[in-house]
Amino acid sequence: MKRIFLGILSLGMLFALGLFAGCSSKQPPSALETKELNVFFWTEYISESVVKQFEEETGVKVNFVTYSSNEDMMAKVKSSAEGTYDIVVPSDYAVKMMKEEGLLLEIDKSKISNLSNIEPSYLNRSFDPNNQYSVPYMAGAAAIVINKKKVSEKITSFAQIINPKYKNSIVALDDSRAVIGAAANSMGYSFNPTDDAILEQVAKKVQELKPNIKLLDSDSPKTAMLNGETSIGYMWNAEIAICLQESQDFEVVFPNEGCYLFLDNMCVLKGAKNKVNAEKFINFVLRDDISAKISQEYPYTNPNKAAVALLPDSYKNNLASNIPAEVFANGQFIQDVGSKVEKYDEIWTKFTK
């Protein structure tokens, strides 16, 4: 009887262990604790010291890859195996597109305690109501910067820099929606035209601009301005802010037609292998001291009100960083243009040839 009892007990323990192992193996990889994180981020957008500090504080190794436009990022995500990246940082319209295509995971906001640091006006935007899939990172605009020593004309609009007298003197963003949108806006249209007749007009206007473009650079366009290679820049506002910090020769111009506005957001990709660490990273970046450190190196408009409170006057008084309210009121966000994106691609391909 003793042997029978022990045999039954052993079988019971093995059965229980089998059940436990079976339940454990069914947990999604993203729910398991790992020591790695795969981040796909904009170029020139987060401090190396911040990434290193996250690694030191958490013991998580961050694998970091960069991109230069939303379109490049989305193409790479779609062409890569699911789970290649854990975090991406799409702009507003790209969040909507990726969400609708099922490319994003819902964020567990109970793990993002520092979300309370974000200024409420940046939350619950139309592209992601209730911030189910995205958390604000940085905001800003694409604007114009001029070297006053080289440009005597008072520039107030994007239309003015299409003038042939500025041939081969502009550094512009290597971003189809920013350039095509600005050309459309200079003609009195929105940044997001979809009418074929209007797009034909815009295509011609973009070709008029082409001879004036010395180079396209979304990674560090400020370099061409600072070294004197170009006299006019169509750039992200943080790049302009750095120019203004470096020399009084530079002046920021918010085109009177309106600026291309953006709100970039941290998102977790579907199939993320390290979702727990992704949410740790997001919460870490939203910490006031960490977000402030990022803004000191990359002075975009920061939605993190707690971080802004820690920043020096040199940031707060820089017009390119703290964009005036009227500029935001007059600006436009990029929208998903649906199937017309093929026409935009066609215009851009011809422009960049």
C-alpha cells in the first residue's frame, strides 16, 4: 500500500508540473521579463547618455537602429520579420496609419506612471484617442532658417524661397510630405491635397523648387547652415534652435502660409519580444530629468511640462524651441492621404532624380 501511495503521489506531482510548464510556455514572449530591447528611432533625436543611463539602471541592453522619415520607418517595419523591433517613434499621422494596419500593440498605461508629466493638450489627440497605442515624445514644426549675412531679402513665406535667385542655396528636409506639403501650402492649398488636378500643379511647383536645393538632409541639416554651405534651410525646429544658439547670424522664419506641425510618439510594435522593457523605457524617457536632458541636446518643443520646468532660460527663450502659440494655430498636421500616397511617391521620385 505504501508503494502504491507513493506511486500515485509521484504521478500527481508530475501531472501538476506538466500543467505548470504547459501554462508557462503559453505566455506571449512580450510578457516575459527579458534583458534586451530593440529600439527603432529617428536619427538625432535621443541622447546616447540617456540610453546608456537606462541600460545602467535596468540592466537591459538596448539595440538601437535609426531612420530619417516616417515613410522609411513604416516600409522597414513592414518588410522586417515581426518582432525585429520593440519600439518605434511615428509622427501623428503615421500612428493612425500603423494602428489601422494592425502594426501596434496597446500600451499598458498602468506601467507608464510618468504619463502624468505630459501637458494634457498633447493627449487624446484624434489620431489615437485615449492614447491606447502611443505616448507623446516631442513636438514641433518644419520651419525656415536664414543666414542674415547672406540673405538680404526679408523672408516671410515659403513661396519666396522658390525664387530662382536662391539657386543651389537651400538645405531641405529629405522628407516627401514636408517638401510636397510646403509647396502645396505656398500655393494656397493644404499640406495634404488629394485632388488630382491640384497635385499636378503641386508637382510643377516642386520642380520649380528643385534647382534651389543644394542638398536634402533630415539627419543633421543644421551642419550645412553652420558651415556656410547653404544660406537657407527648411528644417526641423530643433535644428534651427541649435543654429540660433550658435550664432546671431541666423533667424527663424515661420512661413505665413503656415508650418508643417508634428507630434512624435513612442509606440510598441505588434510582435514585440520585449514589451515589458519597452514600457519601462517609455516610462523612463517621460521622467522629468530624463526628458529635460534630451531637450538640452535636441531642443524640440517638449510636451513634458515637468521637464520644461527644469530647463534653462536659453531653451525657454529660444523661439525655435518654444514655438509661439499663433504659429501652432496657423499650422497644419500631415494627414493620411490614402491611395493618393502613390501620387506623392511619384512626385517625390521625380524631384529626387
